[in-house]
Amino acid sequence: MTKITYDPQQMMIKAEGHAGYAEYGKDIVCAGVSALMQTLRPALLERGIRNTMYMITTGESRMEVKAEPECEERYPCLVVFETVLAGLKEIARAYPDYVLIKVEKGER
């Protein structure tokens, strides 16, 4: 199962684990999650939010994107994160046995 954690306070989304929908390299659920996660950082950069970190841990099926926006960048940054989160939620809704999403509590 792929476990996704979103923390709006920390401006971070993390995806961990192989979904297990199909064998490695042919798993459409993992491919969808991966595509959205890989889209997040360039989308932030295109909006001028430069202080971002993108980490992939190979072999462990782990991806994480974190941003530390300046105060005036916070709202556009949240919009980008929540747009990607909406796509991840759609995957989780379609494949509930393979994707779990946890949203950390806190101010948005």
C-alpha cells in the first residue's frame, strides 16, 4: 500500500510504499501517484517558489516534496499542494485498497 501524508503547516507531501496493484514497473496506481508527486516541485518553481526540496529514495519507494515559502508565497504554495492533493485523493478514491491518505491537522 502507498501511504501519503500531507502536512499543510510544514508544506510537505510524502508518499511511501509500493501500492501493490500490479508488479513493479507495471503498477498504474504507483505510476499515477509518482506522476503527481513529480509534478509538484516544477509547479512550485514555475510560480517562483524557489525554496523547495524534492527527495526520492530509490529502493524504498519514497518520494517527498517540501517547500519553505516566504510569507507572500504561502497562499500560492498551498494552492499548488492542494491541487496535487486533490489528484492523489482521486487515486485513493478509485483504489482504496492501494492508497491511504493522511492529512495532518493544523491551520490551512
